[in-house]
Amino acid sequence: MVSTVDLYYICQMVDGVTREPGTYLRNVEDIFGDMSSSSLVRKYPKWTCFHVFIEELISSVIFEDAKNFSSRPGNYWIDHMLRSNRIGQLTVRRPEFCQFDGYDYLDALQQEDLIAELCETVSKQVFHVLFANRGTMSAFGHMVSGYVLHTSPSFIPEAFNNTGHLTRASIPAWAKSAVFHRDKGRCVLCQTDLTKLFSQQSQIHYDHIMPLALGGMNCVTNLQLTCSNCNLDKGARSAATSREYEAWYDY
Ligand SMILES: [Zn+2]
């Protein structure tokens, strides 16, 4: 596993771009614009659009870092990341000709699929951290909602209803389980215990943080746990979530 420092560095970067895509918008456009937006309307993919987004950001940092290869030979972020994730250590040695050209070296790594493997591995780790943060999930939903709304229904007609919004897909058990455990069985808005150990009257709702009518996705990143009352109050036009972190135990 990547070190805590590296992991949180990437998490902070991903979170920052998600909340303020401004300067990064052209890359977001590359990832989700045009034809690529059809990936946003798939029903509950396990490898979510957020995983893809994280992979793209990691890859852009790797290529950005390659500019500095000649000024500090032997001290490359990519080597450090490959080492700490135990990827390709036995097969790849940096060839002589790559000594001063970072892009040649990255090419060699790419031919062995090592960059893709690294991006996938680290993406899972970053997802593990940021999925716990509903604020980040909400910001991501906001960021891509425009692309969802502008996806032409002709790509995947069955994914849309006649008002041009995504139809509500049934939520697979693995997604419910992930959200239930993340939110620790409590309504994220009023903290009611929904485990039914203490309360019989409240029903569990898997609420879309960003409503489908506003460009929300059928995606595990767009779900949160709410009770019936809060679900009713929130309605279909609000993207409310809470900043509450559920503690592992009471203090
Ligand atoms: Zn509630």
C-alpha cells in the first residue's frame, strides 16, 4: 500500500479538483465530455466514474512529474509509487537511454502496462478514503451532473425516461451494503438509528444525494442513508447531505 503521506496527498488533490474544477475543467471535459459521458449513465458500475476520474488525475501527476526528470535523476515520483505498491519491481529497470528523458522512461513503463496497473491500484486506495466523505461525493455528483444532463439519450435510450432524466435503477445489494456500513446504519441527516435494534418505526431509504432530476447518477457514489421523514423532506429537487462523520464509537 502507498504511504499515508502519498495517499492523502492524492486524496487532497482529487478532493480539491472535485470541489473546484475551474482550472482543471479542460481535463474534466476530456474525461467526461462528448462520447465519454455515456459512461456516466451506466447503472451501478463497480468501477465507478469516480474511480476513472481518480485514475486520470494520478496519471496526469505522473506525466507532469516527468518534466523534472533531468533536474533530479534517480528521484522520480513514479519509481517511488511503483516501489511502495510493489509493482513491476522485478521486471523493470530504468534503461540507460531513459536517464534524462522522463517521457521515454514512462513509455517503457507503459509498454509493460505498469502505469495503468499503478493508477488502478492507487485509485482503489483513494476511493476507499474519499468514499467515506459524503461532501466529496456530493461535489463529484455536482461536477458531473451537467455532463449527465447533456448526454444524448440516443446513446443508451433505455437509461432515460421521457423527461430526459435517468430512470431510477434498482440498487444492487453490494452498493446497499457499502452505503449502509459507511453511514453506520444511521440517517445521515438526523442521525436516527436505522438498524432497527433501537427503533422499529423508521424505514431505511437509499437516497440519491444528487437527485436524478438534477443530473444525479445511478451510482454508489451518489447514495446515502436516510430515514423516511428526512427522505420526504429532502424531496427530488434538493442535493442535501451532511458533513457529519459517523464515529466508530461514542465518546
Ligand atoms: Zn432522518
